[in-house]
Amino acid sequence: MNNYLSLLLATFSLFNLTIILLGTLVGAVVGALPGFTATMAIAILIPITYTWDASAALIFLGAIYCGSMYGGSITAILINTPGTAAAAATTIDGYALTQKGRSQEALTQSAVASFWGNILSVIVLLFFAPSLAKWAFNFGAQERFLLALFGLAIIASLSTKNMLKGLIMGCLGLLIATVGMDPVMGKSRFTFDTTYLLGGINLIPAVIGLFSITQVFTSINDGSAAIKKENIIKYKIVKNSIKDLFRYPLTYLRSSIIGIIIGIIPGTGGDVASYLSHNVGKMFSKDKEYGQGSPEGVAACEAANNAVVGGTLIPTLTLGIPGNATTAILLGGLTLHGLTPGYALFTSNADTVFPFIFSLFLASLLFLVIGLKGARYFALATLTPKNILSGMVIFLSTVGSYSIRGNINDVIIMLIFGILGYVLKLFKFSIVPIVLGMILGRMAEESLQQALLLYDGSLYGIFISFFTRPICIALILFIALSVAYPIYVDRKKKSRIEEKS
């Protein structure tokens, strides 16, 4: 116990506190800028940590990771432009609240939920990392395939107003996900003889186009899309209270658990966790505005995608298996300083890894303070004249898309998807199912092909295996519930309307 206390106190050195503050601020800014991800920031800033000791280097990089996951929600809420792919689901309720003049409320819940998601995941990382990392090995190809289907089942929940349109958009997303090289066989598909498309459609430029560029086109042609100045001023004077920290305790807990589990499974990420959590939250929420401008919807998404941080670090630190691209870079920083993931990291190198884990708590507290104190001022961004704001969004989106790989074709993809999203909106199609299809399509296809290889191409063998593996059975039940529940709710509403009439 005394050893843990000394390691905790070591985290509070002046240098460590300074780099935690700096890393959190850098992460929040990077996360808020469309196209600029934590992966890019960490990759760029790793060189400056060469001369630092291993503990300080990991603390700095971890703070960037935490700050960026929170920062992505700021622009998602204010201008319908998710700073990161993980914040795409936050736009569903977040921007709807901004249009109602309740941006400060949305930003407050984003900070609070991000705080709880990160804190709970780091607690799990601290106490249960090795055992949970071993449990993640139970997720084989079949489980990953059903997990992807579970995510795609959300389309039914998102499209209760017009399920056919939702399914069409979901299929379009799945079709887009097939562009590029076959993940197992290595054959090119829908590349139109261009080398650029061999790697598939890059998700980040596509998401930026579908949300930010589409929103710019929509706001220019639709005066009602502008935010009313008097509403922002009214909410500018709202004061935060201690109740804001505990407004949706069950949502914070449930979404954090989802985020942790998704984070532990390599190859998934905050985007998957956000959509899954939003869908599950809709089943339990009593708020009639959920999905149309509810703070609880924002909380569900942000608690989940921030809980992914601790989740992804579990297999990274214990098994050396990075949960996503960001932790892959972090793993590089770990090995750069002569550290090897595994049980020894938590024993022989305890003076390095535990201050790093403790620093994640401090980073969570910092972005909570930044979020709560800055919410009313962030909201003022929506007072910017529409033409100036639109120009800024286009500029940031263009720079963000180009900076991903330094390829002008990414900017072209962004514009194409922006135009596509605008046209679809004109015909009352939802663009969210497209993003879901793109995110989960690749994962579903790759997992199914791997399962086919395991069973020598036998679909019957795979089908039987679904009902002989406990996790598969649980996922099948969740899929059935995800599809049936929104249909049941929709029919119940219709029967009530018929009874009243």
C-alpha cells in the first residue's frame, strides 16, 4: 500500500503536472479540429519525449489521448462537425440541442460523461487489466462478426420513422466499405483502376464530408438551420451545479461498461462504442427527446467513447496487442523507452506504469474543469455570422482531410461525400446509417471470411458454431432485442394514436 502511495505522489511532481496539463490541452484542441486525431498528435510529438524518462513520456502521450477523445465532442455539438470519428454519434443529440439553444447543456454533459467514462475505464485498467485482457481472447472471428451485426442492428433503432430508407443507407455504407482490397484474398474491388482506392475509402474524410460539408450546404440554403442568438445568450448565464456531475448515473455506468468491453476487443474503437451505447441507451431512456436533442443521448455517446481509452490500454499494456491505431503508437513509445508489455510491466516497471495510469485520472479531472468552465464560452462560437462560420468549417475540414495523409484525393473524397450527404438530406435520408455501414462493414466482412477459412468454407459449420459459443449466444439475443424493441415501441405509439383518434 505504501508503495502505491509513493507512486501516486510521484505523479504529482511539478514537471508531471505541467505535461499532463499541456497534453490534455493539446489533445482537446487536436480532438476538436476535424481530421486531426490523437494518433497524428502522438506520432508527431513522440520525438520530443526521446530525452524524457519513460514515465514522463507515457504520461504526456496518455494525456493527449484522453484530451482528444473529449475534444472531438466540442465541434460535434456546436457545428455538427465531429472532430474525431468517435464523436460522430454525438452529433445526433448534441447538434440538435445546439439548434434548440441548449449548446451549453450539451457541452456540460459531454464533459461530465467523458469524465466518468474515462475514470471508470482507468479504474478497471488499474485493478483488472490482466484478467480482462485474457478474457478478450474469447472473441474469435464468430464473435467479432456478430458484434459487427449487433452494431448494424442499430440501423433499425435509428430509422423507426422510415426503416426502409435507413436500411438502404446502411446497405450503401456496407457497399462503400467493400471498396479497396479484399481483406483476406487480397483482390481489388471497385477501385476503377486507381491506386488511391486500393486502400479503401478513408473513413475520416468521408465522415467530415457527410457531417461538416453537408451541414454547410444545408445551413446556406436553409435559414432555419441558423442558431437563434437570443437562445445562446439565455443559456450563457446558466451556472453549473454539483447535480450536473450525477445527472445520469446509470447512463454513465452502462455506457462506460460498453466502452470498456469494446475497447478491450482489438480492431474496434470509440465510433463503434458510441453508436452501440446510444442505441442501448435509447432502450432504457424515458426521455421522449432521446435521439432528437437529449442531454442523455450526448452522455451515452461520450461516456462510451471515452471509456474506450482505458479499454484499449488493457490489451496494449498486458499483452502487447494495441486496441487501435492510437495505442499502437503508444506501444511504439513504450518500446522506444525499453519497456515490454506484460505482467513484468506491472511489477518490475511499476514505477513507470502506475504513475502513467494515475495521470489518466488527473487528465480526466482537467478536461472536466475545462469543459465545465468553458462550455458557456464555447457556445458563443455559434454566434459567429453564418457565412464566416461556414467558411471556417470548410477551411478546417479541408486542412484536416489533407493532413491525414498529405493526399489531395482525401479532400476530393470529403467534397464528394459532402455533396452526397446534402443530396440525401434533400430526399429525407439519414446519413448516420451510412457511417455505421462504413465502420462495421469491413469488420463484419473480415471476420466472416476468417470464420469461413476456419470451417473450410462451410456456412453450416459457422451457423452451428454461433449456438455453441456462449458469447455468440448473448450477442444473438442482443441483436434480436435491438431489432425488435424499436419496432415494438413504434407499433405501441401508433396504437395509442389510433385509440385517441
